[in-house]
Amino acid sequence: MADSENLEKNWKRKMISALGAAAFATAPTMAADPVTGDQTVQTPHSDEHKQSLTIKDFSQPWGKHPMDEFLAPISTLESRGGRDIAHAKVNYGLHEGDTAMGNFALMPKSVKNVAGMLRSDKSLLRQHLGKDFRDPEVSDMHNMSEEEIAKKIKGNMPLQTRVARYLATHLHTLHNGDTSRMAHGWRFGSNRPSHAISDKALDNSGYVKKFKELYKPKTEITAK
């Protein structure tokens, strides 16, 4: 079974168990804008599902959220599972001058991006979570500087985990459960659409190769 199929089934099974059988009976699909090529989420389920998700679903103990199976190998790659969180300062590119934080090597600008997605009703993340979803602690970081974000989130593992779950959920929706593209997005840019990540890029990525070696989802039963 393909990695993406395993993760999709795991997502459905756990969320159905937690929120009721109607919540995730159908997975979201993606559609491209015929003019811009931008992808938007098509959610066939009703507003009942969207309104049912709350901050509590993303604040569960480690191992209880559907995205934790994806995040476990990410944590291993980024920090040896939390054993090496003394990340070096980035000296080039978009994150120049910033330092990654915690088990998942979250960057301040990435956290700010997640905060912006939570604030925007038009973002893929909010379309998936529902129009009434709120997490003021995270969304308020959109107005903070990178230094303020680092100060707030560094050393706060529950907050880091919540942000990581939001980012993983965004990637899951953006890439329709394709775990290889999700891992590529985590490392090389979380807003790049699936069609912009070629199979060759995946094959040539040492990060994605290591992720696939580490990612061992449990055998799942298809949700009814």
C-alpha cells in the first residue's frame, strides 16, 4: 500500500473515531484554478464537520493526532527525535538570520505563515478546519516579529507541536495525502503546490529518501 494511502486512511480512521462517523466520511480533494493554476480544497462534507474541529483536537498528547505518524520521522530528521535541538543559525535564503526551533525545526517565518493561514478564511488550512475554527495564541503570532516568535515558541513543546500539526495538516490538504510531497514541502517550502514538485525532484531529494525510509505507518483498516 502506498504511503499516501496509509496516511489518508489513518487520518480518516482516527478523526472518525474522535469526532463521529460523519466527520471524515469523505477525504478532501484538490482542484486547480483554470486561470492561475492555484489549488483549492474541495470539501464534500458539510459544515457540521468543519465546525466540529477545535483547538483541543490539535492539543492532544503526542501520538494521538492523525498527523503525528508523519511528524515522527520529520522529528527524527530534524532533531534526532528531540535529542539535538541546538539548531544553527541560517545564513542564506529566505530564513537568513533566523534559527530553527525544537523537535521539528520550525522556522519563525514558517510559524508566521501558519498563523496567517489560521487568520484567513480563504486558506486551505482554514477551509479544512472550518470557518469557526480559532486558535488565538497561534494566529496572533502573525503580527509578531521573528524575534518575538522565537522567544514565545522556543522551549514551549506543546505550542511547537500544535503549530507542527497545523503545518502538517496544511501539507496533507495541499498534496492530497502524498507523504513524499508533504516531506518535500516541509523541507523546501510549504506553499509550493503539488504540480510544482516533479517526481524527479522527489527522487533526487536525500531528505525525501530518508523520510521514506523512516516513515512506517501502522496497518490501518479502511473507515466505513
